[in-house]
Amino acid sequence: MTNLSLDRLPPRSVRGNSGSIRAAASSFIGTTVEWYDYFIYGTAAALVFPRVFFSDLSSHLALMVSMATFAAAFVVRPIGAVVFGHFGDRLGRKRMLIITLFGMGVSTAAIGAIPPQGQIGMWAAVLLIFCRVIQGFAVGGEWGGAVLMSVEHAPSGKRGLYGSTTQSAVPAGIVLSGGVFGLVSQLSDDQFYSWGWRVPFLVSLVLMAIGLYIRLAVEEPHVFREIERRDAIAERPVVELLRHDLRKVILLAVLQIASNVGLFLITVYSLSYIADTLHMPRSMATTALIAGAAVDLVMQPVFGALSDRFGRLKIYGAGVVFLAAYAFPYFLLLDTCNEGLVILALALGLGLGHASTASLHGVIYAEQ
């Protein structure tokens, strides 16, 4: 945006702290809705889509293709981040966050309305991929904008804590999506695969309306308003970023690898592994995911606060080491097929490995 540092801005009044809390709450709730949309797709990609949209393929190939549609969003997420980041710097965070929330909600609900392959053939897969691309584009802009709303509103000594509230929306979205999917998973297979799986996607419209109502009440961050007052808005934010800070962009992109690989291995692939490879009940997979995400949700603010005290990189580095060391023990715990140990496996992976790293992404990025 500009070289105007967070630390060089004039301090806010005590009254501004209420704005910090309101902004953090808004970012948390709005982003929870977005990640609910994102993760119900991941759950359905592992448990539903191979049968509904790729039924003419073998079970293993159908699963691979279904997972490939899940991965499609990752191709467009950086594009969404660049586009919404550029206009967020030009026009303000709030406007872009309203657009991303609306786009995510509509595309998610549309997935719930796509007819199965048996009715419209290959067009079912085409429509599925199109909606998934819109999801990825929207969430690419959502995450960065919501993080900035939290960190730029935060008191200077508590940016780790406030920044972690937005990232806490990831496990909150998992808990919410897992809970809804857990309810419809109680249906018979015929009911579940014919209409039950669609319910979580259609519920997204209601959650979107709630998120928009809350987000509309939040003001632009103090940092952005100060930049506007000084007439310091960059003409071409993306160009200036790449010209002056390309090395940081690359390093920060690499920074997320360990955390994101761990997150999606646990939250998406593990569902298929538990249900299809280990032949445990589908409801067991979603129960373990909800339990693990609940621990993640509680621990993220803890690690955010610890980073305010001991430094970002010390906490982050410890989390990366844990994720690397935990890879093999994780699958050993799953392979026991013991329900308690399966839940423990996901709880440790998400509550320690993911929480200690992902909770700090937002504040580390914003402070650059």
C-alpha cells in the first residue's frame, strides 16, 4: 500500500479499543462464514462428490478427481488475493470484504443446487468446478482483508492476539461445517446422497446474510483512514509491492507451506482415509474433525498472545518443528482404528501444529 508503518501512526484514544474489539469480532464472524463454505466443500469432496458427480469412474479415480476440484481453488486464491488486495488498498478493506462474503455465499449455495451427473452428465462436473473457482477467488481476498481489519484496528502491544482472532475463524468454520455435516450424516445413505448433503451448502445463504449484517457495521481501520487523510494511497499497489518487496512476498508465501499442508491433510484427506481406507463410520470422521477443530479454536488466541510476549518467529518455528515430527505418529494413531486415539490424533495436529503456526500468519504478514 505505502511505506507508512503501523508503528509510526499516532496512537488512538481509549475509546478506540471498543473499535478494536468490534473489528476483531466482525472479522472472526465473517471469516467463519467464509471458511464454513470452504470446508463443507472439502468434506463433500472427500465423502460425497465421487459418488454424485463422478459416478462413471472407479472409486479411487473418482476420489482423485474430486480432490482435484478441491485443489482448483488454490490455483485462483492468489489471483483473488492480488485483485482484492489491490482494490482494498485503493478503495478500502470494508467494501472488498462485503464483495468476498457475498461471492462465497452465492457460489456455495449454487453447489447445493447442481443436479447429479446422472441427470445432466458432464455439465455437473463443469458447474461444480466453476463454483469452486469462484469460492477460491473470493476466499483469496477474504483472508487478507479480514486479517488487516483485525491487525490494523489492534492496540500495538496485542497484535498477535487480535490477529489470531481472524485465523481462529478457520477452526470455527470447521466446527460449524462439521456439525452441520454430522447432522445430515445421520440420514440413511439414500437420503444423504440424494438430498441430505445439499443442506449444508444451502444453509450458506442464511449465514451469508448474518455475516453481511455484522460486517456492514464496522468502520474502516484507523491505519487506512490515516493514509487517506495524508493522501498517501498508492496509485498501483500491486506494482509497487512487487517492485520494492518481491523478496518478502516470496518468503511469506513459502512460510505458509508447512501449516497449510498439515491443515488440509488433516481436515480433508483424513476424512477419506478414516472412512474409506480404515472403514470407520462416516460420522466418526466428522466427530474427530470437530473435536480437533475445537481444540484448534481454543489454542489459536493462546499462541497469538504468546507471540506478543516471546516473539512471532520463536512460536512459529516451534510449531513447524512439531508438524514435521508429528507426521508419522499421526498416521500411526489413525491406524489403530481406536476412536479415542483417532480423536487425539486430530486434536494434537490441529491444536498444537496448526494453531501455533496459522494463528500468526496474519500478524506476521501485516507487520511486514
